[in-house]
Amino acid sequence: MCRSPVLALFGFALLCFAALGPSCDSSKCCYLPPSDAGGTSRPCASNLFTACVHACGETASSESTAATCANGIYTCNDATFPAVGCPQSGWSAALPCGPWVSGYDCGAQCAVCDQGLWTCGACPDAATD
């Protein structure tokens, strides 16, 4: 019996895709982080920070780990990725830059979302609200 070369090629392509695809373990649950939707390639700045998250749009108000700066961009460990890499539309109005990083304190200043990254800045005047 002769098999179609197209089917053989298709089968080979599927095997290659499976071999090169993401590896899954119990900590990752096969969730693929966003590519560059929100700017994980945005250069690091000492006054800006972002949390390491497990999923875009997660509802936790804070995360314990901040992304670190590696080669000039924000990075996280294998199981998480920088919240700045998510589309800003995926976060709530209360947390427009994703979860706050536990332990960060703005003191007398307020948390400010600056193009997907958290920073501390002047508080809005309560009398004008």
C-alpha cells in the first residue's frame, strides 16, 4: 500500500512541532506568556518596576517577586513573566500595571502606572477629585 507523500510530510511536521513546542510541567501548566504584547523589551529604569506574574489579567492585588533587570530588559524566572509584557487592557482599573510588588513602599508618595510599569510619584490632590 502506497501512502501519500503529503500525509508523510504533514506527520513529520507535527512531530517537529511537538518536539520544539513548549515543555510543560506542573508549575507552568502549559501557559504561554505573551510575546511582546505590552513591552517586555522596554528598557529597565531604576525608578520603574513590575511584578512577576503567572498569567495576564490575574486578579491578585500583589505578587511577592519583582522582575529583575537582565541585559537591559525586565525578566522573571521560568514559571513567571513580567507583567509589563501583558496588554495593559488586561489589567483592572485599580491595578492598571498589574499586581503591585509586595514590600515596595512609596512612603508619602503614591503608586503611579507609567506605560505599563509601576513607579512612585506625586499623589493627586484629593480636593480636585
